[in-house]
Amino acid sequence: MVKKNAAKTADVAVPALGPLGMLRWAWTQLTSMRTALFLLLLLAVAAVPGSLFPQRPVNPEQVTQYLANNPELGEWLDRFQLFDVYSSAWFSAVYLLLFISLIGCVIPRAQKHAKALRTPPPRTPTRLSRLPEHGTLALPAEDDGGPSSAAVVQRAAELLKKRGYRVEARPDGPAPSVGAERGYLREIGNLVFHVSLIGVLGSVAIGGMFGYSGQRLLVEGESFVNTLVSYDSFSPGTNFSEDSLVPFSIGLDKFEVEFDRESSTHFGQPIDFTASVTTTDKPGAEAQQTQLKVNHPVRIGGAAVYLVGNGYAPVVTVRDGNGDVAFQGPVIGVPQDGAYTSLVVIKVPDARPDQLGFVGFFLPTAVMGEDGVSFSADPSATIPQLSLNSYYGDLGLDAGDPQNVYVLDPSTLTELNNRNLDAGGIVLDAGTSYDLPEGKGSISFDGLKRYVALDVRHDPGKAPVAVFAVLALLGLGVSLFVPRRRAWIKVVEAGGDGPAGTRSIGTDEAGERIIEYGLLARGEDPRLVAEAAELRTLLEREWPGMVRERV
């Protein structure tokens, strides 16, 4: 007895899996549906930081500002790539694992379903009375004018086939029967849904690899050509090639804004934007005139051009201390409020003997406030005015270091004009000029133009994503609403022996036959009762006057 117990308590030697076995185990775990669902949830969670922190591809200026305001936290966030979430190593790893997991789930299921489509319906159960929905009907014997059992089975197969069942008639044997099954479309819908998810993931990846987005400010009268040097900012995909850019062009002819002039609560707010543009598909092509509106992009060269912003661009001329024109043209004003009060920065590195810089505001409708400071009372350019401070010195552009064109650093410059200095600030109405102190030059306000902010996006995966998304919804609907059912109908002699020597349901009149039917749902099917009633009705209609309720 002691030896027996010792043998039972001895350690069991578990065979080592080995490298190949470990790979098979890892693949089995990765391609399970549970893992796929977990990775899908993990991908959704991993995308959350992208909405919490500014992202470099979208707004690098905000990232720089965040790092300046939070140097310690920002450094750690940058280490974990939280400012580049969607191109980070950890997000890409989850994305790739989900892609592989879904493929590993779908392929075996597709193979299994293809085999099921070639497999005939299951054999007829011996006792249909054990099924959730079943019933019997009495049928006269052949000697009494009733149809043959084979004919009954054949006609029952036709009826089931019309109702969408895949049938197999079994006219031979002591109890001729027909087996039927429907709902294969349910699994097809399920497969379509999962394949569509793979298609969505793949299409998004293609868009991220070969797509691009770029931004450009375009002033009235100017044109833009789709080349890298023409963009103010550009975000290429990981596999982007400059050769893929279609050299289309867009010229801004006129930009109009319609303001609300009737409402007492929203007076002066813009209600419509219209940019009249001229486009050409390629150099030498015929020019086309069209309109660009918010949420109504112009599609050209495989890209979509969106209207995302607008503002005023005062036209100024700056002369240096030698009397030469050092700068001339429109200057972009960055709107600061709903009245289009715009920040204006002018850098004149070509001025001599000293470089010049200006910073201030453009006021579309200038009105003097009680504190003696002008402000814009309306977004329309009714009384346009420039209010500027001027500086001279080294602008820091000669060193080649990148600078924000909308920011002027006065720390290394000498101030010429300011409202707190004896010279005062510079106030220019349209068509006026101002001579700078100390003979440094002059500046004039020559006119006013409008500009638009364009966002150009090329995403080759966008159309496939839409197609796969629609297919996913259709597949999901089919998998949810198409029932999976099995049905059997057989004919037995009343009081006779059924298949395998099993006694059939009791006896009725001598020579009478019994039509038995039964239905079984694979999963929940609240309409199974109605289906059984419909099947019974069809059988009664098929042989009127012969088939009757079995007592």
C-alpha cells in the first residue's frame, strides 16, 4: 500500500514543448478570438492619449508650447512618444498584432465554413418529438389514394428549398425523410464582418504610409502649385515619395464672407464663406473655375483641398534708411477674436543700414475706445487700420535658425515706436504712410486683401475604408438577424417500426401514415415557433383533403 501511494505522489514529468511547440502555442493564443477582442480594446485605449496631448503631426507649435510650459513632465511624455501616439512603436505594435490576430482567426473559420457548405444536412433524428418544435400529421395510405412516401419526401424537400433551406432528400429506408438546414449566410456575414475589419485596418495603414497632408495660406491673386516647396507645413506618410505629388495648381481669385446683419444676438458673426478659385489638373491643362466652401472641398489630383481658415492681409510697403524698397506685399494677419482683430508681424531683413521689424494689430473697423486705445467694432473692413510698434537691429535670420514668422523677438532689438515713447506708436489708415524715427525708413498701408487657409489631404486608404466600413455593417447585420435552423420531415407507417427498430409514434387507423416534422435552432431563435407553424400550414395546403390533424 505504501508503494502504491508513493507512486501516486511522485512528480509527473511534463514533456518540454521545444521551440516549435512554443511557437505553435504562441500562435494559438494570438489567433484566438479572445485575444483579438482584447487587442481591439487595447487599441482603443492606446488611442486615448492622442486626444489628451497635442500631436506633432497635427500641431507642432502646441507641442513646443506644452514642452516649454511643462519641461519635466513633457520630457517624460516625449520619451514615451505620447506626442506622436499614432506613429509610436507601442501603438504600431498593438495595431500589427491585432491585424495578425484577426487574420489568424478568420482563415480557420473560413476553411471550416467552406467545409460545412459542402457537408450535407445532418441525419434525421430517430425521435423528432424530442426537438423543441415538432408535430405530426396523418396521411392516407397509398392504397387509399394517398401519395407515395417518396413523393411526399420529394415535395417536402421542394417546399423547404423554397424557404431557403439547403436540403437532402432520403427517400429510401423504412422511414423516408428529408433533412434541411438554413442560416449559412449568418456565418458568411460574420466572416464578412471580420474580413472588413481587416480591410479597415489595412486601408488605414495604407493611408498612413502613402498619404500626405499639407497646409498653405493663399492670398487673393496668388496661386499655389502642389509641390513640396509650396507648402507652409507638410506631413508626409512613412512611405511617401515626392514623385507621387500631382502638380496641380490652385489660384485664389476672390474670397467673400457673409456676415449676420439681422440677428440681435449674433450680429456680425460670419455665416458663409466662399472662395472663388481657378484650378488646373496639370501644367498646360485647361483652367477650371470653381468655388471652395467649408465642408465642400475641391477634389483635384487625387487630393481634397479644404477651406479651414481665413483672414485679412494688409498690403504694406517698407522703405529702409537708404530710401530703397526693402519689403512690399501682403502681410498675413492672424485673427485673435470674432471681430477679426488680427496680429500682424513684419520682418524686413533686407533693410539697410539696419534690419527692421514691426509688430501690432490690424483692425478691420477701427473705433477709439474710452481708454484711448482703438479696437475693432466689426469684422467687415469698413475702417481698416494698422497699429504697429517698430524695432531695428539684428532679427537673427542671418544665422539660419528657424523662426516662427508670426512671432517677433524684441529682446535683441531696439524699439523705435511705442505708445509709451515720445515718438508714439504707428497708426496707419488705408492709403497713408509713416516715416520712422532716426531716419530708419518708412512704412505705408497701401491696400487690403483677404487670404484663406487651405488644408490639402491625400489619403489613398480613405475610399477603401468607407467600402469596408459599409461591408462590416452589412456583415454584422446579417450575422445578427439571419437565424440558423435545422428541419426534418419524415414519413412513417402508423404503428410501424421506425429506423433502427425504434417504435414509431402510436397507431391510428389501419394503413394510415404519419408525417412527422421537427425543427431545431442553433442558438437563440424567437421565430422558431412561427416557422414550425408555417411549415405545418404548407404541408396541409400541399395535400388538401388528405392531410389532417392527427388525433
